[in-house]
Amino acid sequence: MRTSYHLCMRIGETMDATLQEDSMELSNFLDEMDEIINRSKSVNLESTDEKSKEDTLWDRIEESFREHQQDSCPICLEQLWKMNNPFRKTYILSCSHAYHGTCIKNFEKFSSSLKCPVCRTEYTRKEIRQEIKDH
């Protein structure tokens, strides 16, 4: 009986130690998960800030485009928005000049660098819709 008692005590102590160890491992795991989540949130906030900065920049570019009232594509000299082809893509460049999608893409195929055909400024481009012109 005494041996059984000591054996039970020993098993109990071993189980307590194992549970304590598991509890510490779980606690460490949860701490690591909290850290990962917090880092993820901060990266997400940074990317949201970058996105809003980019949106603000493009808003300014579009505003400049509206102020200049450019109606025709400098490459083909046709109207940017024709009533008979409302689905034709139009792109605004970061320098605020606008082109038909096919015109600027063909220009890019033959150009060694992305420089606006009008002002020779390096650019990025964004598709714009008719509504931007109408504002």
C-alpha cells in the first residue's frame, strides 16, 4: 500500500511538472503569437499609410490634368474620350499628361525608358475614366 502511495505521489509530481512545462510552452507560444499579430498590424498600418499617400498623389495629378483641360492624345491627336468608343482605355501619367492606352503602350514598346513623349519626365501610369475629365 505504501508503495502504491509513493507511486501515486510520484506520478502526481511528474504530471504537475509536465503540466507546468506545457503551461510555460503554451504561454511562450501565445506571447510569440501576440508579437506576430502586433507586427502584422503595424505592417498593415504602414501599407495603408503608403496607399493613402499614393492615392493623395494621384488625386493631385488628376486635379492638374483637369486644370490643363487636355482633350486629345498627344500621340494620335484624336480625342481622349470619344462618344462612339467609351470603352477605350485612357491613361494619365504621373506628369499629368494623358494618352490612349494603345498609344502609350505602343510608345513604351519602342522607348528605351519610361519618359513622357511630351515633357520627357520619367513616369508611372494609371488608368482613368471619363468621369475624371467631367469633374
